[in-house]
Amino acid sequence: MNAVPESSKSQIIGSSSNQVSKNSRKQKKRIIALDEKNEHVVSEPEVHASDEPCSPPPKRIKLRSPRTPRKTSTQVQTGFEKAVSQIGVEKTDLVPFDRPAGPHRTNAPLKTPRGSRLITYPKETTDLSPSKTGLPRPTTTTGHILEEGCAHLIRADARLKPLIEKHHCRTFSSEGLAEEIDPFHSLCSGIMAQQVSGAAAKAIKNRFIGLFQQAQAQVEGEGREEGPFPTPAQVAACEVPFLRQAGLSGRKSEYIKGLAEKFASGELSAAMLIKASDEEVLEKLTAVRGLGRWSVEMFACFGLKRMDVLSTGDLGVQ
């Protein structure tokens, strides 16, 4: 074979070096451009004229941020529980603690018009016999009501398990059982909400509270942004035309005034609702005009947090 002249060899090496240098520059520019876009790239080692020809372009590796976790069933509030919120539950900052509880007594703390807090089984009475307390012995605690109730329903019908797991019951959770209930406030809210939408009931209740704020402001010479729900004595002292200014019908105004009179006289009280049996609660409250069996059963379940309540007259149950 004919030998290649030295000058030709130099030209071949020079052109190869130029080609490799161009590829290296292009590769570096590409890496810089990708870095400016916050892309993570696995780069190849720098290529010199004496190395092997340039390797293929580096592969692009995208780093994905972890997905935001979806809300679990315990974080979702059902539409039924939203509707029940109209019953007038007052949220407090109290830390939930385990208290004795029973199936046929009030398990919610009740608030009196003077601001006292009543519970069915105070600590000092938990070891006393029923003959001394006048109450049946507690069968569970507020920290176990929901767990035991769900387990019972699943044993009775395993098809309920997916529904129970999907729809968390906050009402009988430890947090729900720690919320204080003002019985007069709750029952008034129930009457106001009868046969109207939730938004209308809320507006009526706000105007109802506002009526007593205005009256108080006229006496004190100043107003407040928010006021508590009026006491039974305050409402009982008012005439029906005054109560109608909140947007209540004449009939509902009469119902609420009659309910206030029963609480003001002591015929109804938080103490009675704490100790009364399920049958006594139903009998006492259905004697009030404007409170039917369904309204009382809703109050007993979602207000007083009584466990053994099933409203068979409810259309949803039927």
C-alpha cells in the first residue's frame, strides 16, 4: 500500500479534532440550557481530541415531586352532617377526655343559662351504686362509643363496613362528644329550621340574636359585634310581635316563646335532660308546641348524643 503523506495525516487529525470540539461545545451549551430550565441531566465526561469520538447525547431525567395525598374518609364531612349542624352545637376549645357513658343517658356536656357545665357521670359518682346516683351504671366511655358502635353494626351486617369506613361519624367521636350543648339554643334552632332552607334558618337565627343585641345596646349605650344566644328568661319576657321581627312566622314565634317559658319556669332544664331516660325526654319535649317526635329524636341523637335513637318516622330511614 502507498504510504499516506505526513501533511495528509495532519489534515485528518485536525479535522477530527475540530469535529469533536464542536460536538463538545454543542453538548455543553445543551447542558447549560437544560440547567436554566431546572432540568436534572446526567452529563458525560468532557471529550478531548485524544479520546474516543463523542458518545450519544445524555438522557434527560425528570424528577417529579410527590403527589399531594387525597383526603381520607375521616376528613370528609357528609351532607347529612352539614344539615345536622343547624341543631345549634356550640364548639369549644376543651380538650377531649374519656368520660363514662351509657346508651340511655345524655353523653354530651350540657350548658346552663348561667354558664355552668353539666355531665351525666361526674368523677365523684362513677364508683357509686345506681341506688345512690339514680342513674344506671355506665357501660362504656366517650372514647370508645364510636368504635364499639361501628363494630356492632358491622357484626350485624357486613355490607355496612365500606359505608362506615367511607363516612366518618364526627358526632360520636371524642371531639364531637366534648362539644357543649345549650339545650334551649339547640331546640330553638330546630324550630327555626323547620320547613325552610339551611341558609334561611341561619339568617333568621342571626337576626333573632341581633334583636337582643340591639335591645342590650340601647340599655348599655353600646353595641357588640357578636352576642350570645338569648336566655330563656329574656325570650319569655318578649311579646310575639317583637320576635317576629327576626323573620319568624307568628306560629314559630309562639312556639319559641312557649319553649322559653318552660325553661324559665324550670319545667325543662339541662339537669332534667341529663338524668332523664329516653322515654322521659320524648314525653317532656313533645309536650311543647312546635316540637314533634321527629324534632325531639333529632335533638336527642345529635344534640344530647344519646346512642339508642333511631327515628323510624324519618323519610331517609323509611
